[in-house]
Amino acid sequence: MKKLMTMAVLCLTAMTAGAADVQVSSPDGRVTVTVSNEGGKAFYQVVKGGVTFLQQSPLGVQVNFDDLTQGLTMKEASVRTVKDEYWLRTSKQSHILYEAAEAVVPFEKDGRRALDVIFRVTGRDVAFRYKIYPKKETLAAVVEREASGFVLPEGTTTFLCPQARPMGGFARTAPSYETSYALDEPVGKNGWGEGYTFPCLFKTATGGWVLISETGTDGGYVGCRLLNEGGAAYRIGFPQQGEMNGAGTTKPAVSLPCETPWRTITVGTLADVTETTVPWDLVKPKYQPSRDYTYGKGSWSWIIGMDSSCNFDEQKRYIDFSAAMGYRSVLVDALWDTQIGYSRMEELARYGHEKGVGLFLWYNSNGTWNDAPQGPRHKMDKSGPRRKEMAWMQKNGILGIKVDFFGGDKQAMMQLYEDILTDANDFGIQVIFHGCTLPRGWERMFPNYVASEAVLASENLHFGQGACDAEARNACIHPFIRNTVGSMDFGGSTLNKYYHASNQRGTVRRTSDVFALATAVLFQSSVQHFALAPNNLTDAPDWAIRFMKDVPTTWDEVRFLGGYPGKSVVMARRCGTKWYVAGVCSEKTDLKKMVDFSLFAKGVKPTIYTDNDAIVVVGDAR
């Protein structure tokens, strides 16, 4: 059920170049955006509570038939209040009541309407996008660049993830949003020379926070990054030419008139940042779900046993394990096509069905954009083979797919994401992406979309002791940045001491069992394939197994309770009538002091799990 209400349009004074600025404030009056036109160029500024969060920053686009970053005249603007109500089971909050002030600011060039800048403003979020108009008979265009900028106040520090250079890393699969964050760094840097992946977090000198990202991107545009322009000035950047093995254009081709994706800016406190729903507020479903999709927990052997575990007998053992845990699924990872085969996979699917456990199957996305040899290959990059494969999955009751090793953010690659999701919905299949881009409102846009990796995920804990040593620090980053804007398929929460099938050797887990429980709550995804193993039924504490059997994967509400990126985090998530409060830290912190016990019902003592690096509190809601 959805409803969209608009209130009466409030006309502002007609504008000409050099005339008064346009100001639009959020319905609660907390945030004000000022749009100005100086010297034929468009700018905006963001103020909250009398404090400037973004200084005067540039607007505009350049298309292949006109430069709409200069020579602009601002005309009469209109403002309305937009309200929306929607439900979303696959994100941090299930029921959202959205209210924003929307301003449409038109710009003319050479006497014609050339460009609208559309703003949405709430008490914590600012978003804008462009509507580009035709010029005479020109109905098709290429967007050469965006002037869209973000000028932070002096003294701002950054919490950013550098963009990797293309065609590097394992089997030339980069970029895949899998680099380490640099925390509390000064402005003025440009990552490793290629800017930064979204989302991007900043702390102003006054103690406020700014989160910059984008939403609504599909096959009609490119995925963007953030480039430093010197000092505290940043701007939107298009993909790198080397992505997709050099094939495809870095610039989006559009049909006019067109509306670009939204640029989003969340301002205020860390609670504003972590609780924002702006990625989903601004988009609409692109199609109806083909079936009633369900969500839940699962297991997977690869994170502990690696490639050799992808055999029939071990996957059957994991089906038994998932059944014992009351889990919904098993993720069968890479190489199943050769190490199990299609006919035995059908047998495995039937066995899982008897046990009440469904399967997610791993696929390689690749066509020509990387060298990853793992199969199945060449099943997802073209419509014919993809739909044939999905028909086979539907026949055998496969729940979903995990598609890996994508090739960047060019328009052709964004179209591939959309095509996979659209085809999968036709066959009732859910989709997880790995080795991939950031989701941009996709939980609401694509009803069968589940989650994306787009983070240094659990596999790195197996691959190197350094990742295990830094696990606590990294876990204190993701709830503030990556997981704020989209579901994150991390694949963690192991109870093994060692990342090896024997649990006797391999990289050593430095964090506690309570830490594993806490990240099951802190890391949000509606389908969770945890890094548990069958041996945990006998070698892990009973209380930990009971918790991992019961912990939800879908949530109705989220609240930020305390912390600081890289140091600590405590968050509360509500599922129905129960609150789950979870916290972790990377340095000595009294996490219990951050827990808001007033969330819980009086007279019923909540269950508390705690040790030196984590806390989890579970109890009935007030």
C-alpha cells in the first residue's frame, strides 16, 4: 500500500539572474537549502540549525550539445510538500512515513528552458537531481560531466574508502568497492588518485556529520564516485575508462527529457546518518514481485572450507546443519557446476526441500571484463543463457543466486545489474551481488533484490591474519558508512576459533563469541548466510547457538545509541515486539553505558550477553 499526497504549490517571486535566492526549508524547519545564480552559474548551500554543513557548491551538467554549467538564468521556482508512506521488509526500517519539501528550480539558457534542479529537503536529508530538456530536435544526448559539487566547511575531516584502479586485484576484478577506509583524515586528498566510492562520510569542525551518496541509479545512467577538487571541495565523478576491460563508455547516454539519479546529503548527528532512509525515500518499485519473497538465515561452507568444500557430500552436510539450526537456506558457492554438476545439484535441491532448506547458487557474472576462472561462467551476462538457466532454477526450486565479479560502474554494467534482477524476478529468484558496486535504492526499486557485498567482507578474515587482527576496527566502521545506505552481505558471525574446516589451524579469530552475536545484529541484510559450521553444534557455547538460531534478519526499526567510526558502535534494532541492542568496540569502552535500557518493557529483565569487546541485550519492547 502506498499513497502520495501533495500540498498546494507555493509560488516564489519570479527570478532573473542576480535576483534574490531561492530558499527551501524542510517541513520541520530544521534544514534550509539556498539556491543561487551568480554569473550565469548555479549554486546551492545547506544549513541546519543555523550551522553551515555545505558551503556554496556548484550545480549543473554538461551534455554533448550544450554546456549547462554556465550561461544559466534562474527563473520562477515552485515548492510543494511531498508525502509518501511505504513498507520495506528488506532494509533497516519496515514502515516509513516520508515528508519533504520539494523545490523545482528552472534554469533557462539562450531563452529556452534547459535544466531543472529538483531538491528534496527533510529534517536530516537533502537530495537533488536534474531534469534535462531537449534543444530543438535533439532528443538523445550524452551527459559529458556533472558540475555537482560538495564544498565542506573548513576544518572538516574525512572517513572515506578509496576507489580502486580498474582491472587490478584478483583476476583483474577491480573495482569492487573492497578497499580499506581511511578514518579522520584531512580533506584535500583524492584517495589513490581515483577518488572515493560512495557513501562518503565527513565530520565538520563543529562536530556535525555529513554523509554523501546517491540513489536511484539503474541502467539509464552510470554509477558515480566522489572526486576531490582541492581542499574541502568534492564533485561527482563518472566511471574510469579502464573499467570493463576498457569496453563501453564512461558517460551515460540518455533520452530527453530525462531525470538523473539523486545526489543525497544527510546532515546532523551520527544518529541522523545511521537512521536515514533517504536511499529508499526517493525511488519507486520498477516492477511488482512475481511471488511473495521471504527472508531469513542460512549457512555456507565456503567461508570456512573454501573451494574444496563445494562438493555434494559437504553441501548435504550443510543442509542438515541448516535444518538443525532452523535456517531457511544454504549458499552453494563457486565451482558447483564442475565439482557437483547439474544433475546432482537437482538431487541436492530435492534433499534440501525434504529438509525444509532451499538453495542459493553462486554464479560468475563475467563476459569479457575479468579473468576470474570460477564457474558457472557465461550464464549471467547475456539474456538467452541467463533466462534458460533461471528456468532450470525455477523448475528445481532454487531460492536465489549470488552473482560475483562485476566490472565497474559504466552504464552497460549498471544495465547488466538491472537485467539480472528483472529476469530473476520473472522466475521468482532472489539476487545477491558480490564483487560489485554499491546498491543505490535497489531494495525498493527491485523487489527480489536482497543485498550486495561492496565491502571488505568476511572472506578476508580467512585470507589473512591482518584482517582478523583488524576485525573489531572494521566492524566499528560499516554501521556508520557502508551499511547506512544499503543492505550489506558480509557473511560473518563465525563461532569457529580458526578459519578452517578442522577448526584447528588457519587464521585466528581475535574477537569473542559475543562479538559474533553482535555483528549478526549490527550488519543489516534481510538474508544472512552466516559463517557458522556444523561443528559449532557441539563445540560452540549453547547460549551462542541458541541466539544464532533465534536472531532475526528483518527489522522494523533502528536506533543509534552511541559510538564513533572505527572505535565503537551500539545500535538497537526492533523486530516486532523485541529489541536487540548490539555493540562492539575496537578499544576499551564501557559499552553497557551506551545501552538505552528504557527501550525494554518494565518488569521483564532483558537477556544480556557481554564481554570485553561486545554486548548484546535482548528483551521485550516497551
